[in-house]
Amino acid sequence: MYRENYINSLRAEVVKMVADHLTPVALRYGYSDVPLETNIKWRPLVLVLGNYSSGKSTLINEFLEADIQATGQAPTDDSFTIISYDDSASAGNTVRITEERDGKFLLNDPEFPFETLKKHGQRFAAHFRLKKVNSPFLQNLAIIDTPGMLDSITERDRGYDYQEVIGDLAQIADLVLMVFDAHKAGTVREAYVSIRETLPARTFEDRVLFVLNRIDECTSLNDLLRVYGTLCWNLSQTTGRKDIPMIRLTYSPHVASGSTNNSERDTSYLGHIENQREELKKAILQAPRHRLDHLATFVETNGERLSHLLEALISYRRRLRVFRIKYALAGFFFSVLCGCAAALAMLTTGLFAGIGQPELLCAGGVVALAVLFLWMTLLMKYFVSAYHRNCLKNLDTLTPTENETRRDSWKAIKDLVHKYLKKTVGRFSLSEVKRQYAAVRRVYDKGSREIREALNELSTISEDEMAAKYDSMSAQASLQTKERGETIS
């Protein structure tokens, strides 16, 4: 219990750090449309993807120990369903759905991290819902069941961009299950796009687990090996990796026991892979502990990208300042030259023979000031506009990208830099950007390191030490709250 409480306390600290230091910058520069902490403040999420009729809903029902999701051989559910624990439900022996809410509720309630999904429109909202269930399996996590992936369906058919929705959900999920079944060990078009493009772009490889489900429907061990080999080959072609990702094997004993043609199959092999089912279940239940590691990655990734964005803006303003100084000096010397030329012309032409030397110098000075005024108001504006247009065309010169990490970071924020510079025409406060950059770098350098240290400590500390540490953290938090209250009063 203390370990879970300690994890929750650390998670709350990370959320506050993101809200205080990263979110204001992210909203200011268009890096995010909603507060960043929206994506991490709720409970750990397990996203379940897969071909249609791959047994996703059956697998979820097996974990929850109740028939919560509809199942069938044909596609039975075209909704994205958030299955969460009902904290208010009374403890009982019967696992059941205690509450259901529609997509509009989910998208507009600040308790949930789904505000960013509003951009997918009303058709998506109509296929988005919440189920609260009193299953103990969900006490520390939530599951997202998804529509089965198909071959020929298009965005026009669904009414929303399926891959974009999958990407947004994968980005906030702590674990992604990619489910296949023994009858369709290949990858349909939507699954191919998800594995090849969407998931690599929106989440990390170690968060994706491949699952071969419904293995009890193989007629023999040889049949299972054939199916397994087919899936391995398909995944190697789809992922483009030489090494085959680990594939976990599972099935539903409840469904298998109710099958009518068990006599036609030799299912003795199932006894040798029971541990696979338990390992998969344990991997899912580890999602809350993975959350801290993912939060550290979240802080590192967003801290790095935001600091890179601000670094590019600082570079722009510094270069603009140097450009202005250089052209101002050029204008000064040009105006002096023009003034001298004017005075010399008046002296040599004889038209102003009656004018004394002081008057000629004053006339030359007036000409120089007029030229300098025109230079600084009209020509400088033209030069700065040309400089700005040239910078927008050559954004890559603003910041060094000497390694792959920097290149990935720049790729993520380059368009945002272009958009902000175009919107502001380069007119923003350099000192303010510097202050924001320093704050973001502190979070990136110090904050993420402290999270990693806490994770290392968490893996070695005993339960008794954990209890003492949690009590200490609680006391410190209470003291800080009291001090803030006294300061306000």
C-alpha cells in the first residue's frame, strides 16, 4: 500500500512541476492546445489495439472476470471505450458495469486526459464512451478498448481519422497491446499503418506488446507453431526490424471450455503455456509502475523540445540584433559619407560661395541626419523584412542539429518555430524568452534527473522504509500547505 501511495505522491509532484513550468510555455508558443499535465494527471492507461475479431474484448473480459465488452466473430463494437474503476461502487462479489457516460462527457470533463481528442469532431465523439466497472483489476489503471482494424475502411467510412485517434491515445498510454488471433496472423491495412507509422511516431517501442490471442483454436501444437511463425514473419516485414519482437501467447479458458468442437482438436499444448497468460496479466498490472518511468520520459521529451524551440527563438533574436547593429553602423557611415559629399559639392560648385565653413558643415550635417533618418526608418525596415523572410526559408540554420536526438527534437518543433516567427514577425521579448528557457532547462536537467533517482530508489527500498519515506513526504507536504496558508492570510 505504501509503495503505491509513494508512487502516487511522486506522480503528483511531477504533474505539479509540469503544470508550473512547462505548460505556460507550451501554451504560449502553440506547442500544445491544452495544458500538458492533462495528458499525465489521470491514472495509468492500457491501450488495446488489434484486427477485428482478434479477441480484444474477450481478453479484456477475461482480465475483468466479467462480460463487460460485447464479443463475437464479426466486428461487434465500433467505439473507443474507456473502462475505468468505479471508486464509489460498494465492494461486492459480482463484477458489473456501474456507470456509463457518452463521449461528450469524457471530452469535456477536466478529470479525464482526453480534451485533446475534441479536434476529431462530432463523429468521433459519438463513438467514444466511458464504462465504470467495479473490477479489482482496474483499481490502479484504466483500459481503452478500440474498434477492430479493417482492410478496406477509409476515413470517409468512419467519419474521423482513425490513425490520428490511435496516435493521440498511444501518446498518453503507458502500455499498448497489439492483439492478433490464430485465424488472422497477418496484418490488415489499418494494422500495418499503425505498426509501421502511427505507433513509432507517437510512442516508444518498449511500450508496445504484441499478443497472439485465441491460440486454443489451433488444432494442434504444429498448427500453433505454423501460426506463430506466420505472425513472426509478418511482423518482421511490417516493422522492418531484423530482430523479431517478443510475442505473448494467450487465450480465454472460459471461452475454450465452452467450445463445442474441442474433441476435434488436440489442445494438450495449452498446459505448457499457462505461464504466458499470467505474465501478460502481470505486465498489464505493472502499468502504474511504468507510469513513473514514462512521466520521466514525458518531462525529458517535452522539456527538451520546448527548450529547443526557445533556443531557436533566442538564436533568431540574437542574429537579428547583430543584423540591426551591422546595418545601423553601415547606415551611419553612409550618412556621414553623404553629408561630406553634400558639403563638398556645395563648396566646389560655387553656388554657395558666400556661405562660411560652419554653415557648410551644418548643411552637411543636416544632409547626413536626413539620410540616416531615411536609412533607419525606410531602408532598415526593408532590410529587416528581407532578413526575416530569409530566416523563414532557412530555419535549419537557427540551431545546430549535430546528433539524431537533436534532429528528432528539431523535426518535432520546426513548424512551431516557423509559425510563431511568422505570426509575430520576429517581434517578441528576448529577455522574456531567455527567462522561460532557463526555467524549462531547469526542469529538463534537474527535474527529470530527480525522477530517475526516485525510480532507482523505488526499486531498492523496502516496504518499511517506503512507509517511513511516505510519512515524511506527507508531513512535508502538510507543512508546505500550512506555510502557504499563513502567507496568504
